Amino acid sequence: MRVHKNEDGSIEFSGLHGKILDIILKAMKVEFKLLIPEDGEWGRLLPNGSWTGMIGKIQKNESDIAFNSISVNEERMKVVDFSKPYTTDDMTFAISKSEAVPTAMAFIYAFDSIVWILTVITLMVTPIFIKCLCKTKDTYINILINLFRSILKQRKEALFHLVFDMQPEEYFRPDREVGAIISIHSPNSLVNPFYDGFVIKPGNLYTVHLKMVEEKLLPSPYETQCQDYKSQWRMRGGKGPLNQEMCVAECAYNKSIEQCNCVVPGIIYHHDDRICDNDKLDECFHFNLSECYKICQQPCEKNKAVMLVFLKRPEIIIYSHRPQYEDIEIFSFMGGYIGMWLGISLIAVFDFFENISLVTYFWIKRRY
């Protein structure tokens, strides 16, 4: 966002964020005062608990709203309330382009030569240990063959296949690439795919590997101060939140019902109550979401899914249609039928016309 100060003292905003801010200010019909943080920062948490930059201005009640490309994280959500995300940025990195590796021998370059030698020695020695330890009657060759079979069958079939039709004709942003954002999570958790997901693009085949990692924390008075949501869920008869995100959503829902007798828009919590009108929110709803984080501590059991995404086929397969008969195919087609039905080839036909042309040429030359 860029700020321009005119000669008459008025302020104009440009850029995407400036246009959005200008629309908001015109719709609210309020006068404003522009404050720029002295440190020029978005917001950084200091050891004493205070914040710098724009987040610090709001924390100290020196500003009512901070407007710019501010990333959302859990620490900032404890001191300020964020709007719904209206834009996202893609970050990437570049490396030097390597030389092409022959496809047939590409698997050899994955490991060093000493690793391949040790692997072959291990495969050759392992059947001997199996035969001695298990006292099997199988021969060395049979054990070696079965060992190779078990190695080749390590790859498991996919649990399910998902095919996404991107429908590029439905995109209205020509400056954005066609793609989709996928987020894999527990059914008991609320996630934002813009921050917890990954981007897939058409023309690629993606392979996703999941690994579950469980972390068990300790409740108060220990440092982790976790909260056992599963026990609370059972005590409430199978109702209530099962994680911190759902607990925060329930807390915001209860505060909304308590103060406004309706549900504030944007609260992700299952309910059948009436949604509040935006005009009445300023009058009844006075609540900071950071209070909910004091009530809702981190869960005692964290079931993390470590996800590894592999791009199996980076190239795009192109199918090009062509006419059924091209020039050379037409002559071949005609020559085949002439030879089959008349018993002569297309070369003989051209040779016949060539002889007639030569005879006609010499006859005309002698006469004139």
C-alpha cells in the first residue's frame, strides 16, 4: 500500500490494500488519522510481552485498525483480532539447473557407489543368516529370490485416488495460475487450507505419504499446561470440543450468545442460533479472542501427521490429433489400390507418363 499526500492536506491510498482501505473508509464515513510505526515493522513480540510495529500500536490502544499485508499466526491472535484473509502470497526458491540424467540409469545416481556395493553384499549375506537362524530347509537361491520379492512388494497400493477437474475457464484472475489447495487433517480439527495446505497444479501426479506422530503433554502445574479435551468430551456425554481450535470457537460462540443473544458471523462452530446483524455488532459485542486462549490450553495428546508430498511425474503428457491421411499416406493408399486392382505400381504409372512426355517433346521439336 502506498500513501500520497496532496497539496490540500488530503491523503490518498493506492495499491490493492489502499483501494480496500479507501472503500472501507468511504463506507463508514468517518474521519481518520494516519499513524506510521516509528520502527517501520509489522509486529514482533519482545521478551517483555509487548509488541513492535502495527501490532504494538493496536496493543497499546494507539490505533484502532492496522491495514497492510499482515500474516496471521497464533501469537498475534492472542493480542489482536484479524479479519478474514482476502489475499495470499506464494513463496518459492530457485536453484541452478542441473544437467539431464539418463532416464534408464537415473536410479543409480540416488546413492553412492559404496552404498550400492554394501547393499549387494547385504542382500547376498542375508539369506545365509536366515538359513542359519531359522533352520529352514529352503535353498540359498529360494531365500534370495523371496527376499527380492519382498523388497519389490514394499510399495503399498493407494488407499484412494482423487481426480480434480480444475476447470480453468471458471477462473476470473488471469494473473493467477490454475490450481487447488489441499489440506489433510483430522475430522475433529478446524484448519485453514491457505496456511495448513499445499498447492496442486494440473498436469501433475502427486503422491502423498502420511506418518502419524503422537506427542503426550502434561497438565498443570507442569510447564506444558495441557488440557485433556477427550476426557471433558466424555464427561459432557460426547459433546463439546475435541481440540484447542474447537474450544476457542465454542468460547467465542458462548460469548456471542451471552452478549448479543445471537451468533457473530465468522465463528466456525455448529449451532442453530440466529446470526447477528452487522449493524448491531458494535453495540453488543465487546470481546477479545485472546481471552479464549487463556481458557483453552493446548491438548495433552497431539496427533501430528507428518506429510511428505512427492511429485511423481513433473512432465505434462500432450496428446495431439492429426489428420487420418497425410500427403505421403495418400500416395501410399492410392499406390496400394492401383497395384492390387490393376497389377501395376505407382512408379510404373509415373514412368509411363514420363515416356509419353519425352516422346511428345521430341515429336514437337522435330516438327518445328
